[in-house]
Amino acid sequence: MTSGSAIGDSAAALPISQVAAALGLKDEQFEPCGWHKAKLKLGLERELADRPAAKYIDVTAVSPTPLGEGKTVTTIGLAMALNRLGRPAIATLREPSMGPVFGIKGGGAGGGRATLLPADDVNLHFTGDIHAVSAATNLLAAMMDNHLKRGKSPVVDESTVTWRRSIDMNDRGLGRVITGIGDVPQAPLRETGFDLTAASEVMAILALATSLEDLRHRVGKILVGLTPGREPVFAEDIGCAGAMAALLRDAIRPNLVQTCENTPALVHAGPFGNIAHGNSSVLADLCATRLADFVITESGFGADCGAEKFFNIKCRTSGLRPDAEVLVCTVRALKMQSGRVKVRPGRPLPEELTTENIDMLTAGAVNLEAHIEIIRQFGVPVVVAVNRFPDDTDRELNAIQKIAQEAGAVATAVSDAFSTGGDGAQALAKAVVQAADQPSHFEFLYPLDLPLKEKIETIATRIYGAAGVDYSPLANRRLQLYSDLGYGKLPVCIAKTQYSLSHDPALMGRPTGFQFPIRDVRLASGAGFLFALSGDIRTMPGLPSEPAARRIDIDAAGNITGLT
């Protein structure tokens, strides 16, 4: 197979002005950022409101192996295949965090013949959006510490401050830190920490904001602490919201790039799928729905993570409703879900996953059946895309399709976009077109006026298969506090492992009868949801024993190698 980097180097990228022109954009509606990237004009979705709305397709997956199952490759390949069929399509994807780029998974710009261009730029720094999010997050932390140290009004009870700093790098050593050592005049001596930028509330706000005005309002409503009288104190109250919004002024504009077949793609915002809400920006999708016949967006990790949050959080904000859901599945992922072989993050996959074994595959297919049922609860037609790997056999691929159809998928197709690009996803594209033409009876999993605990328990029991939920004393106190402060009608974003439907990555297949533990709850008042942290999930991941960064290098001509 050809590596994603090699394709990115050899593919002939068009000037971004040509890609924009093919979408019918005028010169004043986009701003080039170099030869092959551009920022879209703010308010573009309103300017194009008279155009017909596109069919809206989300791509999710079964519970993945640590190396991923090719959701991004499938998303890009499907968009390219639709364009080949004469159905103009745009892929909308998240911006890769440099945490996983340098950690386990490597680059997030697709791979092989289903790659975004310019791939290296997309993976590293891109248009600076993620850095702007980090800067805005850290500015608020510095302003908060200065506010505390100098005793400014409104007075904030130091013990109630939960705002943390962020960095776009897996660095577990920063998860807990002490600031203000040495009697620093601008910072009190206290324990705090860093989150991965992709897990920060500011990133969630960037992804959910519907305009610059909405962004400014949301940033101002970030809760930073409480007064001694238990009144809320917001970023607006300490005079930081305006400066944060100024840092994010350009970051809120969606980024236009292209695939290696020169079809358009919007890459914007990057909240994590297992920690945050795991979807690209609302603004990018709103723009894309007026620029094409089909919009193919991608949710992080499995249907239990990114897709559930896509439905319950992103679709509530955007007002968009999905016409179909693509569920990506692989032979190796289902074999892992059988529980008969151990897979360790950062290490090569065991040989058992790449050798034909129908019995192991069938045992793990209960995970596929569960994900199909999860999606069907939302009333959306499911198309299962079996992402082909070189070691897969026809017997295994056929077995998966048969199981998926019996479980309620409206269609199945084998996709080979990695090896053959849009041509390899033609069958999938035809299946998606047919599914999107079927009636979609979309509905949310829960009403917003449901109490917070009932929302959490609805997700845990109906999506994860839990018997019930256990709350730590801290989680109970915070749920009560946030309800008392008037935040009880927000949706809930649960942070949990992506490797299992449960909270425990060791529970494979389709676990049932377990208690789902909530150890902490955080309020993202500006983003408009609550984080509920389960099990051992951390908002600052660490590096594996063999980080992807070890294989990345650059030659004398400036070409980057090893970034796949």
C-alpha cells in the first residue's frame, strides 16, 4: 500500500482559488492562506441561504482498536466517490490535535488515496486555530489567577475555581501542577493543571458557535468560580471575554482544503470524541450544506461516543438533522471485541487479528450489532461501511455484511478508499444515496428538561448497556450545585473510554449488567453542556511507550517523513 504521506507528496493539489471557484464562491467570500488553504468568510451560510440544503450524512464507527478503523479515510473516500457519481459532496472534518499525531494514532488527514491536501499542514499547526484556542484558554487562566491574587471584585472563592490551562500535546506530567510557587505577585499558590486543547471548553465553544456574536457571548458565559456567597462568576465578570474573543476572531472561520482527488473539504475545530463532544464545527456544516448536494461529516470514535454527542449536542445547536448514518466497521476491530486477544495501545496489533478466523469475528460482531441499535434509537437509517484492510478475506467481509443486514442496517458495502480512492467507495456512495432518500425520523435521546441524573442514566443504560449509574460524592455535589445554579436543562457530554461500550476498556463486545461510574462532573456553561467524567478517563492523555513522534523527521528540502 502507498502511505498517506507519499500520496500527499505526489498528488497534484490545485490552487485553493480553483477549489473555491468550483464551489461557486466569489473572491470576497474566501481568503487564501497560502497556496492550498483558505478561510471562509464569516456569515457565508447566511449569504447562501437561498441555495437548497444538502443531504446531511454523519460517519461513525464500531468500538475501535488503538490504531483506528479508518473513519477519516471512509469520510474522505465517500465524499470523493459521490463527486465521481456526479453528486457534489463536501467532507467536513475535525482539525487533528497534535496529541494523537505525536502519540499513538499518528496523522489525522486520512491516508493512502483518501487523503486531505496539504496533509502535513492539516496535521501540524494548520491555520493556527488550535493555538488560538490554547492561547484564549491560558489567557483566562492567567487573568483568573491575577484576579484571585489581587483580590479584585467580584471576590472569588479560590476553592471553587476549576478553570485549567491547555496545551495541544500529550503530556501527562502537566495533568496536575502547582502554580504560584515563590510568592508570585500575579498567581496564588494552588493546585491546578492542564487539559489537552482538544478537551478544553474553548475548543467546544469554537465547534458549537454559530457566529462571531455567538462566540463572544459563549466565551463571556464561561463559569470560572463562585463568590463566597455561592454566586456564579463568569469570564465576562473578570474582564477577559473580549480579549479571548479577539484571539479567536480568525479561528472561528472554517478552513477550506481539498482531497487528493481535488474535491472540497472543510476542516475546522477539533474537540476530542472520548473526552469532549467529538465533532467538527457547526459553522463548517452550515456553510457546507449550502455549497453541495451532500455533506459528509465525521464524529469521533464510535456511535457510543462521537455519534451520540453529534445527535444530542451538535444537532441541537446547529438545527441540522441527519439523513443517514454511516457506521465504519473492520474485521480487526470485531475480532478484538471478541475479547480473545489483547491489544495494547502503542504496540503492533497481534497476529490473530490479521489471520482469518470467522468464529472470532462472529463472537466480536455483537459490538457491531450494538452500534447499529444505538444509531437506530435516533431514527436514522444506518449504512455499514466495511473498511477493507489487506489481510481481510472475502469470507470475513461477507460475514460482516450478513450480520449487519440482520441487525437492521439498511445497506452494507465494502470500502477500499485507502487503496483506490473514490473509485473504491463507489458501492458505499450508491448505498448512502439510497439511504438518504429514505424517510429519516430523527429524534433526540432525551428531552432537555429531564433532570441531569436521568439524562446521564438514559445514556448509560440505552447507549452503553449499563444496569445503572454510580456517582462519587464529588459528582453528586457538583450535579446538585449546577442544578441549583440553573444549569439543569443542559445536555450531557460523557467522557469515557472509546475502546469499550462501557467505562472499562477491558470489557469487550457488548457488556451488560455493569454499573457505570461517574467520578466527577464539570460545567461547560459557555459551550452549553456538562462534562461527566467516567472511570479512569483523563483530560490530559500521556504518550505511549513508542510515540509516533519517534518516526517523524524532515529532510534537507523540508519534506516531512513518517507523518501518516
